[in-house]
Amino acid sequence: MDVTYLRGEVAMAFPRGRLLAVRGGRLYVLAPDGWDVVGGRRPEGARPISREEAEEWCRFEGVGVEVLDEVPGVG
């Protein structure tokens, strides 16, 4: 199942935005302990990014890029 990555808007607490992912129609946010389901719709201002941009975000934030392969599947 394909994953779409998004970057949330920049905020004081998150100067590079939050990393989000959509898989199987479900929205997830990357939290310190892994991916958490986000209820509701995609946050306003979140924009799609490529896998390469998501990897760059991870490296900048000190997160292993393998987390991008750990987005939960539906079911």
C-alpha cells in the first residue's frame, strides 16, 4: 500500500513542521514513540512532500529514515 507524506505548517514548537503520512486513507503523525493516528481531516496548510523530502526532514530532526517504512497499514 502506498504512503503519501506531508509536512505540517511551521509552528514555534515545530520549526520544520510535523511529519504526517497517509496510508489506506488514514492520516498519521510522527510522534516520539512512532506513528499515531490523527482523527479528522488533513490539517490546513499541510502540503505533500516527496519521499526524499521526508528523508531529509528525518535526518534534520535526528530521526532514523527507517521510520518512513513503519507507517501502519489499514486492517
